[in-house]
Amino acid sequence: MQEAAQYVLGNSGHEVQRLMFQSEIIRPITMRLLREAGLSAGMRALDLGCGAGDVTMLAADIVGPSGSVVGLDRNADILIAARERATAAGYSNVAFVEEAAADRGERSFDVVIGRYILVHQADPASLIRFAASHVRPGGVVAFHEVQCFGDVQSLPHVPIWHQVWNLLVAGFASGMSHPDAGARLIEHFSSAGLDLPTLFSEIPVGGGPTSPLYAWMTLTLRSLLPRLESDGSIDAAKIDLNTLEDRIRVAVTSARSQVGFAQQYCAWARV
């Protein structure tokens, strides 16, 4: 894959746990993308920027024992965690490969998937071309991206929800090459030389005392905090992360508000 900016959310053990928590929330959206893109039993798939292996294992559930999935990442340490998780869960149809050891000439995949990866690329279209170069003729490339810009929704309005989101956007802007990549998928697919992709978008929404969105927002801020502190954008001592999730929960619940978080963008095209 092309050179990407340093991963803005870091590579701590906390971040691995955050990725796993996040994956459970957005799993149905990625599942919809994979199904609509045509991934099915017996196919061979490649997961770009696989991280801790959540999408790799999700794809492995779909292709079944007669298919296989390769997870590709440049971070050797997170691949250790991915392998351990897959082994513990009993997957025999997955493999995790460090990017430097990948076969550059292989075009045997039916589907290449990337989730939350274009936002980190210096040139998103180049990454899409890289994906297309690994699928067989007639195969599919599919991307699930996330909103890392603009504003989110709360009705009735909940100030703390928007205040914390604005901190996240500041952190994303300081370390992501293309935080708006999800909203430019048509442009990036076209620049990569592919046909107009099939698109859909979903927004995770919640409210009340049990919504996981409060934890998702808080955990994301925790991962971004070192960058925000180094940039001088925030004084961590004034945030009190230990109580932030509960403060957001109380504010949203007492306002009887419905909140939206990080719009999800999905696109796929045949090569």
C-alpha cells in the first residue's frame, strides 16, 4: 500500500480495545456492505489495514470454511493481537500478513475490503487502485469510511455532545490526510479509474441511559488526547476523562435527546 500518515489514534493497548468496541457498533453496517458487494461462501477476500482483525473475521464468517480471508496491515504488533483473537475464536480460514511481506502481484481475490482506511491515505485514489490491482477480473473493491469532519446531531441540543465532537474533529484534522474521504467516494473511485460506485450511508443514533455512543465518543477522545495535548489544543487535566462518559450520558438523557455520531459512508464497485 502507499505511504500513509501516522495513525492519528495511536497504537496503544487502549486503542486496540477501542477498535474492538467500535467494531461491535458498526458491525451491521460493514456486514451490509459486504453482502451488497457480493461477498459469499467460498470466496477469497483481502482486508486492507486489518488492524485487530474485526473485519477479517467478519468476512471469514461470510465466506465460510470453503473460502478464505487475508488481513493485511503494516503494524506487526497489532497483527499479533489479530492472530491471537482469530485463533481463540477458532477461525481456520484467515491469515494475517504484514504489508512488507505481501505478494504484490497477486490478483486472486474476489473482494478487497477496507474500513476506515482512506481517511489516513495521502492519496485515497492510489489506495483504491492498489485494492483493484489485487482482485480478479470482475472482482469487487469495497470501502467503509467514517465522517471525521463537520458536525453531529443532537435534538434537543446537548452542548457537551458537540463540544466533545469538536475536539475529536480537531484531533482528526491534525493527523488525518483526508478526514472527508468518506464524503468524496465518488471522486476518489473516479480518480482511481473505476466506474461509479454503489453507495449507501448510515448514521449511528442513540439516546437514553444505555446507548454505547457515549463510550464510543469518550474512548475516541482518550486515544486522540496525546495528539491534542502535543498540539496545545487541550489541557487533559480540564477534561476529566474518568467522568466524561457519565456526564455525556446524564446530559443526553436529561434532555431526552436523540444523538447522532460519526456518519458512515460505504461504497463498492466492480473491477
